[in-house]
Amino acid sequence: MKQYLLSVHLIEGEPLPSDEETQQMFKDVGVVNDEMQAGGAWVFAGGLHPPATATVVRISDGEVVTTDGPFAETKEQLGGFWVIKAADLDEALAWAAKATTACRAPVEVRPFQDDAD
């Protein structure tokens, strides 16, 4: 089985959901997590703190430099992710459909490289 990254994207500046809706989203994501685990697709997942908490580490002129993040200067930022195992892209897309419904945010699906790639 191939591994896929299901990345959840948030758009800064959009209105935040109410506390009630946020709690429902957490419950809905929990249901999807449980389904993934029961179905053998789950590898691991996590939600991320806001982009303002990021630190970027890079090499510049042979020196390691750290700067406040995020790396990308954009309104669209990574908010969380799942790493799953799926037989093919269609199966990964089916999990992404459940994930986007549960977290109420766009979910990008990308396969991991493997030795055959």
C-alpha cells in the first residue's frame, strides 16, 4: 500500500468558527480518525498551532539561520494533516472526502515517494 499525505489548509483572515462548531468539528474529525484506524488506513495525524508560531531554519552562507515563520508569505497555510495508507489514489481521495467534510477545510492529497518513484 502506498502512503499519502492529506494536508488540511486554512485561510488566514477568514472568520473563525464558533466554539460550538469547533467542538463539533473536533468530534467529526475524531470519527474519521476512528474510521481510518479501524480500516487500517491510519499511520498518524496531527493538528498544528497557528503559522505565527512557526520557526524557519535554513542555511545561508554556510551558517544556520533561524527566523520567525511561517516560511511561505501567504494567507493559505497548513493547519493539520493525516498520513494514511491506501491501495490507490481513489481510496486516498475517498478518505480526503471524509476528512474535508469533518474538518470543514480544503484537504490536499499527495502521494509519498517510494523506492520505485
